[in-house]
Amino acid sequence: MELTTIKDTFDRVNKKQKLSSSKSQEVIDQVGREIEQALEKIQSADDPTSPFDQKSILTDLVLELNAIDPLHQLEGPQKELNLNLSKYQKLLERFFNPDISKAYRNVDFDLHIVNQILASHFYQEGLFDLGDSILNEAGEPEATVLKSQFLDMHQILEAARLRNLEPALKWASTNREKLKQNGSKIELKLHQLQFLDVLQKGTRADAVTYARTYLAPFYSLHKKEFQKLMCCLLWAGRIGSAPYPEITSPTHWENLTEELTREFCSLLGHSYGSPLGVAISAGIEGLPTLLKLVSVMSAKKQEWQAMKQLPVPVELGKEFQFHSIFVCPVSRDQGSEENPPMLMPCSHVLCKQSIMKLSKSGTRSFKCPYCPAEISVGQWRQLYF
Amino acid sequence: MDSLSNGAAAATIATRTTPITTTASPPSSKLAHLTESLKLEHQFLRVPFEHYKKSIRADHRVFEKEMSAVISGVTEAADADLSKDDAVHHLSSLVSKLQGLKRKLEEGSRIENLQAQRCRARLDHLESADVENLPDWNNTRLKRILVDYMLRMSYYDTAAKLAGSNNIQDLVDIDVFQEAKKVIDALQNKEVAPALAWCADNKSRLKKSKSKFEFQLRLQEFIELVRAENSMRAITYARKYLSPWGATHTKELQRVMATLAFKSNTECARYKVLFEPIQWDFLVDQFKQEFCRLYGMTLEPLLNIYLQAGLSALKTPYCYEDDCTKEDPLSQDNFRKLALPLPYSKQHHSKLVCYITKELMDTENPPQVLPNGYVYSTKALEEMAKKNNGKITCPRTGLVCNYLDLVKAYIS
């Protein structure tokens, strides 16, 4: 990228600055030497030095200094330095967008909401002292509930990383009902891992006791897994040789942190990733388009502030696509409850209003805009994405 | 839910200007996105550079001032009739002045080197951004944005903690804002001295941008004198410090001068407001703006700028529905509130997301339609069929059918 050019320009600036600095030191030394010489002459002259001699020494000094012309000597290097400084600045303005706030809308951005978002971001990331710190400095009330939820989560994760599943199991059993409602299998998974751990480290008897106490309740819903696990008893102490790689694979432990986080957040009704992180990443990807848009719309500040919908799409990566958006290829309208997408027998999809228009309000058959198929009246059905 | 058709605004834009080609070739690769996003980093490079320039300028001024003083000192001595002792004394003092100058400039040079290093470190940081280390680099960027926000809000402790714990001190402008902190703290304590010193320090640049900040500071000092009922001192103050601004800011000057006729507990609304403590808050805001402008920073925190852009790009009517997926930031109340006044995003082409897998349904993974009109991705349906003897159960309606009953849909 052009960064190499920019770096070179800056290096030149730095060089000129060093030159100017050393020149000024040089000049100071020169002037200093002359004055010291004059000083010596005056001091060492045999007494009584006639004032006239002293005067001539001083006058000579003045002439010497004029010859050195210290201020003028620095003019050259300083001018060059200033030239390069402004060159670099212009380069920055050319390669980077000098004002990214042009696309900013002067709407009410509630400070309190932003601070709360920041605090919950820090809590989610496990940075509890930062979360406390910002609420403190901003004078916001403490977010005790949110904080304790994430504190719990991070404690569970810390323990799990050290292969201690007790906190996780406790959490899973406390929330068993809700987890079952969401179709989550995390409790079984935790017991599985624990069971295999006991099998590997302890005796077969321990494992059987464990299975009877904790795995048995899962039998009815997960027969296959249960049977496989019980078979693993035959390989006690050397689980690696058991023919069930999908159960015994060590990747389960590696992925456990992520899985636990997902389950925990999903139970809380929270996203896996920090929503602030997602929103800002989307902003970083989308801002260049918005800035180009603003510059194209240059004089129309009013329109920019008042618009209800962006006039152009902002292309984001697919990780930012959370909703299905249907756009009718004919009318370019977005699908909605009043204007839903309709599937035609030729497998093409148009929005209802387009179909109504083409079929003259559902009275005539028409040709699909995308293929030779004739579509008779009523031969379309609504789609639900 | 309103139907978001091409509204009048969009239509007129399309006809008035040439078709906006900004999205003719959407950057699909991560590298292209990254390169574009680097161009947003003007402030990142500009701030330490301004700091660097400032030190250089200050050193130049010091050199000129002191050197001129030494030269004229010598000329004086040559013209005057000094005794030997006086001459020696005089010259010695000039020598020590030069030594002092030398030390000052050495220190200045050391500081300038540090600042140059910081500029270069930031250039290196931008260069280091790569598709491989992208998650980490993005994480650092998020932290930089957060530190910027906290510095502007004056949450210095949190900023320092965040910067320190991630070793990004070189990439953020804490020291620049420390300079601002002094002035802001003083203003909040109703003292203008540091602010005036700052104005003196940056005189030429403030003049260039036609700033009236100094004038506002002087006005406030005047008001304080009036408040303390020091009318005579107030008038002297006005003569000295306010009159130079009279020509360009006559109305404001007149208004404030009129307060002499009122007391600080006046009920007259027009003048009462000038005595309110909120005027000091205005001064703090004004200072923050001048400060940011001087250093080439945006007036708004980077956080707000990126957040607004992101929320608008993500905003769809579906985000406000109850069954909005939790992965969408706009499913959260906080974000919804912030996004209310912002425009919705727009799509030109259909983008469909499978209800089951949350993945995109495109040509590699086309959508398939159940007999009841519900649509899911081929991948999800194939897996379901494999595990259930070719049978499909719609997760939303419970309808059971065969995989073979499904119909592909062609959506561009």
C-alpha cells in the first residue's frame, strides 16, 4: 500500500528535524566559543586594561557574531524542515480521509446508554474492573445484576479451563428446565466429559457409580450416546483405544469453553459475541460507503439528516446478515407483511404487488419475467423465510 | 411493519445525480475491506504529528528568542562603557544563557525523538494489519476506539487502565489529553488561567482558525469581576483585554458590558443566564472543540461515529420484532434506543438467512420450500432428512413431509 511512501516521507521529516537540531547546537557552540574567547581576552589582559582595548575586544566580538550570523544559519534548515512537515501533512490528507465525521448525524446519542453499553461490554469480556471503573467515573448506577451474571459465567469458564466441571454442572442442573426448553444438550455433554474423565483416572467402579447417579436420567432421551458411554467401560484407563472417537476426542475439551459461553449467553438472552464489538465492526466496514455517499450528496445536508432509509446498500460481510431480506427483482421493493414474497410454479419469486400488477389484480395469466413459463391466476403461494 | 419501498427521496436522488456507483463493485474480500478501513485512520496518524510539530515550533521560537537576546546583549556591552568586572560579569551571564539554551534544546530534541518514534510506531502498526492477524488487529482497534471515547469524556482512570492492560500506550493519545485535563479541571474549578496559557501557547494557530475562545474566556473573567461587584476593576479589565476583540465581536461585547448595570442576582433573563454556572460548562465544551480541532481530531468521539454507521447499516424493521435473533446487536434494548433516529439500511438484492443454521442461502446452499411455504437451506434440510429417514419436520409449524416433496426456489 501507499504506506511505504508515507513512511519514507516521514523519515525525511525526521532527518530534517535532526539536521535542524544539530545545526542549532552547532551554532550555539560557535557563538559560545566566540564569547568565551572574548571573555578570556578581557580577563587575561594585563592590568590595567585600558577601556579602549576592552571596547575593541567587544566590538570585534560583535563583528564575529555578525559574521557567524546564527539566526540566518538556522533559516535554511528550518525552512526545509517546515517544507517537509507540510508535505507530510498534505500526504496524510490525501491518502486518508481527513474528516470521517462528515457522515455523522446530529441526533440525540444518549450518553447514559452508551456508558451502559460499554460497561456491559467489559463485563461480558470478563474485564470487571474496567466495567466498574467506567460506571464509577461516569457517575452511572451500578449494574449489579448484569455484572453478577457475567461473573458467574467467567468463574465457570475459568474452572472448566482447568478441567474442573463442578461449577458448570451446578449451573446446568440449576437451569435444567430452561436448557431443555431450548433444546440444549450441554448437561449431558458435561456429564459425558466428567464420566470419561473418571473412567480414565479412577476405577471402573467409580465410573459405574457416576453413570448410575448422573447419566441414568439421560437414558430415555439419548439412548445411543448412553450405550456408547457404557461400552467405554471396557476401555477403562485407556479411553483412547475405544472405538468411539466422536465421544472420546480431546477436541471436546478444547471447544468446551466456547460451547459453555454460547449456552450461557443464549440462556441469558444475550449474544455470544459482544454486541458492541459487532456494531462497531459493522460500522468500520460500512463507514467508507457512507462517507462516499455524503460526498456525492454534498450540498444536501438537510436530506442526509432527515432520511428514513439509506439510499444505497452498505455491503457488509455475511457475518452481519442476521435477517432474511427479500428484494423483489422486478420492483426492488423489500418484502413485508403487506407485500410478501410469492413463489411461482416456475420456481421464481416475486413480491405480491408485482404479481398483482402483472396479472392485472389477479385476473389474467402472465409470463414470468425470468423464464418462458405462463403463470395462470392463483398459481402462486406465499413464502416464509 | 412499514413497507420500505424506494421512497421519494431515493428516487429523486437517482434522477438528479448519476447512478451512485459506490456499490457497483462491492469489496467482497477481507483484504479490500481492510484497506478501505485503514483510510479512516487519519486521526491516528495526525495527532502525534501535530504534537511533534508543536514541539519543533516551540524549540524554534526558544532558539530565536534566546539567541537574539544573547546577540543584543553583546551589542549592548560593546556600546556601553563597562568596567572590566562588569564586562566579565555580563559576558559570563551570556555564556551561561547559551548553556541554558543548549540544555533546553537538547531536552527538546529528546522529546521530539520520542514523538517521532511514536509517529513511526503508528505507521508500523497500520502496516502490520494483515488478513491473518485480522481478529487481533481488529480487537486492538476496538480498544483504541474505546480509549479515545473515554479520554474525550474525561474518564482518565478507565482509559489508563484499558491502555495499560493491553500495552497500547503508543497507539493512544493519553498524554495529549493530559494537557487538556489541566485546562478542563481548572475551568471546572472556575479558573481561567491555564486555559489562557493554552491560548497563548497556540496563539498563531487559533488566530488562523479565527477562534474566539480567548475572547470567551476573557468575557467570563469579566463576568466574575462584575459578580464580585468589582466594577472599577471590571472596567479596567475590559479596557485591557476585551476591547481588542470589540471590532469583530461587537454584539457579544456589548451584551456582556451591559451586565455592569445589573447585579449578579438580576432577574432579567437575558443577563441572568450570563451569571449561571452553566457558562463554565460551555467554556469546557468550547475548549474541547478547539482542542480537538487543533490536533486534527474529529469533534465527535470515534465510538459515536462508528456506532452510528454500524447501527444504520444493520438496521432493518425485523430487528425490532420480538423474535429477532439475539446475535443481532439491535435485539438489545440499549442499541434499539440508540438506533431509533437513524435511517434503515437498504438492500438491492435479496439476502436470505436459513432459520435453522443462520447461514446464508445462496447458490451454493439454495433455499428449498416446504409444502406450507416455509423455507430453509438445502444443507439444513439434507441433514434433517439424513437423520430422520428422509422426513422433514418444519421447526416453526411442526408440519411433517418428505425431503422429496420439497421444491427449490430461484432467488437472485
